Amino acid sequence: METAANPLNCRAHVLKFIEESCVVSESELQVNNITPYHVTKFYREQIIKSGYYDQLKYIVEPSIKEFESRGTLDTSGEHDNTVVPGLQHKYAQTGLLLVTERCGSYCRYCFRKRIVGRVSDEIAPDFHQAAQYIARHPEMTNVLLSGGDPFVLRTANLNKIVDHLLPINHLNSIRFGTKMLAYEPRRFEDSALPALFQRIHKAGKTPIIVTHFDHLGEISSDAEHKVRTLRAQGVQFLNQSVLLAKVNDDPEILAATFAKCHEIGVRPYYLFQARPVKGASHFQVALWRGLEIVRGINQRLSGIEKTFKYIMSHYTGKIEILDLGQDGRLYMRYHQNKVPEKIGKIFSRPHVAPACWLDDLPAQ
């Protein structure tokens, strides 16, 4: 995999940011949790030729704003929901297994900046131990392999992970969360991959790839071809996007992105509100503006294309953002919650114009 030169790894510390070059010390980078710059040659060339470089550069190129972005490094309480090293169990039916701290390229808005591109003890060291926990919890019907990106691992390594999951009868699907179809679609040319998915099928489970296309300009012809090939092999596809200031905060762009996903057989799944992550909160869009964008998306899509939910992945659960009422309150409901009785319940908070997150809204 080819990688561009690293502007955050310069001995003189004269570093190149989108806005300008400036002198930064190593300690400043560490204190501010600045992720190393890392992008595949494929993606760099794709965003240039897409005609959307001025928007898509913010996904992978460092910005000075990262030093000013306030927030925390674990916005969704992942530490608190870790049940054995590398395995999270926040929602009853789902296990989240962190299998690597590496990605094909590093997104500047990543909500796992504390892990990605670093040596981390949050990555599962023992998949047998994780599988033992899953086997003891029959309410868990699916496992999501994440990280990092599972497809930076060799297929042989993925097979070894799956070895521990296939014998668990109550699992009915295995998901792979990945942005490699945008960053390096050639990864999916691996001749060993079809056998991996066939093994999952033969064990009575559904292989699902959750793609991460944030913008129409990321869906290359290579990616489209790989998706169609894998679908013919029985792999299901979902897509999640993040609403990002300066990148895709435009209903026309997101509608075109979701329509293209639908066209190639990838079901739009979640549009995430960007999280208040330290070093990445400058990507957040105000909630009122997010609702305007969602309305604009839905006005541009046919009924069968409107399959996404506008979601805030909060510490307390996945919250669907519904509408801003005439009474000045923001209406929401829990799409997922640790407490089953709260799922589906509509609630509201007084709205304040700058709010980008639930915690920015008054409690009553």
C-alpha cells in the first residue's frame, strides 16, 4: 500500500497544514492528540480527479483547527462498556470487537483518535477470550469487527478471528466496518476473500460489510465494481456517513451520495452527527442545520432510497434526531439504549442555536 509523505513526521517540525505551514513541537502534537498524516495513493488521486478535492481534502489532510478543537477522547463511553479487553457490549444484541488500531488512511474526524495510529491496549489481545464472553450471552446476535479497519489485516488473520465466532450458534451475522472501499478498493481483489465470506454463510450467518462513504466523490468506479462483485457472492452492504462541516454539509451532495449507494446495492444506514472529539470537534455542524440538511436530503430521494437515520452516538445510546418543534424544543428518540425500556421513547430538550450535541442542550 502506497502512502503519501508524512507532514507530521518532520525533523525540523515545520509541518504542512491545509491553511499554512508552521513550526510545531513534538510535545504539542502529543498533547493535542494530533493523528499522524497517512493517506493511500489511490485515495489521494481519487479525490483530486473527483472534482471535489476542495471538500474531501479535509477528511485526510491535517488542519490547524485540530489544535483548537475541544472535546474528549471517548465520547461514547467505550471504556465503560468494555467487558473483556477489546470487546464492547453496550447494546444487548451487538458485540463490538476492536481488531486493529490501523486504518488504510487516517480520517481527521476519527472518534477513536485515542487508538488509531497508536499502540493501544484497547485492541483485543485474545479472540478466544472475547468469543467465550459472546458464547455466554445468547442475547448477542451479531458482532461488528472494527478498530481501526479490519481490512488492513490479512485475510488469513481475519479467518483466524472468524474461527472463534463461527461456532457460536446464536450469532446470525458478522459485520465488518470499513472505509477501505474508499481508501484502497484493490484490497477486495484478494482471491482468499470469497472463501472467508462463504465460510460465514456455511456457518448459517450473514456476512455484512458496513462501508463508510461520506461523499459522492469517494465512490470510485473501482469501489463500485468491488461492491457489485461481493454482492454477487452473497455479502450484504450497509453504509454509514458522518455529517462533516466543509465536507458534505450540503443536502444535494448527501442526497447524491445516498442515491449512488442505493444504485450499487449499498443501503444507507446511518448519517452520524459528528462527535465532540478532542482535535476533531471543528467538524461538527449545529443540530438545527443538520435537521435542515436531512430535510433537504429526503426531499431529493425517492421513498425506497430513504433508508438512513440521522443519529447522535451519545454516551447514553444511539439517539435519532427527529425535528425542531415550534415550541423551541429539539425532539429525539433512542434508537438504541442499554436500558431496553428507553428504546423508541421520544424525548425533548430546549433548543439553543449553537448546540451540536446533546450535552450542549439544557436538561429541561
